[in-house]
Amino acid sequence: MINDIISPENSTVSLAIFITLITLFLYQFSMKIQQKWQFIWLNPMLITILFLVPFLLYQNITYSQYHQSSQLFTLLLEPAIVALGFPLYQQLHQIRYHWQGIIGVLSLGVLVVLCVSFSMTMFYIYQPSLAIALSLKSVTTPIGIALSEQFSADSSITAFSIIIAGFIGGILGPKWLDLLGIHCAKSQGLAIGAASHVIGTAILAKDKPEHCAYSSLALIFSALLTAILSPLIIPLLLKAFN
Amino acid sequence: MLLPKKVKVYNSSNLSNMMKNALYTLCAISVSLLLGKLTYALIPFVPASLYGMVFYCLMLHFNIISPIKVEKVNLWLVRHMGVCFVPAGVGIINHFDLIKLHGIAILIIIFVSTFTLLTVVAWCSEKIFKAQQSKGNS
């Protein structure tokens, strides 16, 4: 239908405008839905993707067409990551007292998650690019995507598994940690921030402010640590499994 | 007592202030990103945008960029940044075969590694916080 309306001469421009508008509209729409019902699993990003995928399939728009037409969002990705420096600045004074401990724990966590998910993927599926894409899933989306593109792995798998990991950790995390007997708000917040990044933090932000401060601290630092450690660890892991 | 309903007032000075702050934030972010790109050209280790994030944070910390001017626009940016990740997520279109083949295995991997990470970080950090507390008390 859309391909019929758009004439071949001006197809790229009008498709770009159309795609940009419909993505924005769907995102705003799902933000409204979430504000109305307040369900945490109604994540705007997830809803937009779930609506867009059937729509694109129905309209016979291929992914390369979509990717080309949504250049505007790709262009805005880098400034958006830079904007995350502000919450980091707000947390700086908190980390001053126990920064060594926090950085130590978080880098241990990054090492563990890289090794566990990489070796599990190699063990079950045996596809190195998939293993890289899955092992980068515990950092926040922009950085995960940037990193997996740097390793020339598939960023869409990373993006999707990042969202799933966020929901698992944010919704089940506090209950799981209570079950283990770890009730301290600081440690729970750190753990959830390290494992489920922004989505986990957003889930905590609703009724646990102390958790939330430590969680946002952990999400930023574990993203930085993953960016620093993964170029060292992933080549080693690739060698170990070859 | 009846209080008048809060009405949003958009007088001209307020609006121009908002515009100024928005422009200020955009400039600050672009400068940080540019510095990040330069650093990446010299040391290609971490993605350029991450260098930019660190520069932005440091400039805020040393008051080169005013945090008060940046605050509101930045909050808005962070709240709405999710839309920039939609194109990457839509890429799942190309991977229906992979999901049919290995979907459950991938889910299990994500599940297990997320819970391992949760347990490790929470357990270790509790040890550290407790050790520091007892140090502080003695």
C-alpha cells in the first residue's frame, strides 16, 4: 500500500518522513499507554517494536529500507549517550566514600557475566557472533549497541536481549535477593543496576528511592567497565573456544 | 479555602529562557561529543560517545558547564531517549529463523546469566558494606 502511494522518484525521502513520523507516533502512543495504566512491563520501547514489526512485514518494507529511513534516530543516538553524563555527575558525590569497593565488585560482575553468557552460548549454540551479542546484554542499550557494533556482532540481538534482561532483573530481582537473604537496599540496588540497567532502575524508581540511587550508579559504572573490559576479554574468550 | 487551579504560564521571558537553556544544553553536548570523537581518533578503545559522556560529566563537575542550566533539558532528553533505540530493536525482523531455532536456548542463557550476575554483585557488595560499617563503628 505504502509502496504504491510513494512514487519511485521521491521514494527515499518520503519513506524516510513516513517512517520517522510513524515511529515517533507509536512511541508517544505507548508512552501515553504506560502513563495511563502504570504497568512496568508496558515499556514504550518494547511496545513500539512489537507494533512496528508486524506493520513493516504487512507493508513489505525490508529492514534495510527501514534502517535507511530511520537515520534521524541513529544520528541522535550518540548525543543521547552523552546526555547520560548528567546522572553520572549527580551520583559522583555518593561514590566518593566507597568507590574502590563498588568498582571492584562491579568489575567482578562484568567479568562473570561476560564469561558465563559467552561460554553458555558457545556450549549450546556455537556461534561466535551470537555469543558476543548475548554477552553484552547487561549494559544499558546505547552502550550495548555501540559495543556490539564495534565487535561487528549483530546489534539487534543485543538490543532485544538487553530489554529481556532488564525486565527479568527488574521484576524478579528484588524477590530473588530477598529469598537469598540479602535485604540491604544498597546491595540490592547495585545488583539490579548491574544486571538490568535502565529498565531495572526505572522499575525500582517507583517505590524504592534508596535502591534507585545505587542502581543508577551501578548501571553507569558497569557500562563503563564493560566498555573497558570487553575489548580485553572477548578476544581471549574467542581464542579459548577455537 | 478554594485555591485557584495551577495554570502553566508561558510568558515571553520564561519561553526565551527555556529556548536559551535548550540551546546551551545542545551546545554543551555537541562540544563533549566532539571532544569524544577526537579522543577516539587518538585512542580507539572505547566508543566515541562514551568518551563524550565522561567529558560531559567532568565538565559538569568542574563547573565548566553550568549544571543548573542543563538540568531540565537533560532530564527531558534522558526520559525520551528510548525512541532512538527502536531501529536497532526492529532489526529482530531479520532473525526470525534464529528465534525459531534457538529462541528457548537464548532465553535460558539470558535468564541464567542475569541471575548469576545479580547474586554475585549483591553478595559481594553486602560483604563490603558490612566490613566498612564495622570499621566505622570500631
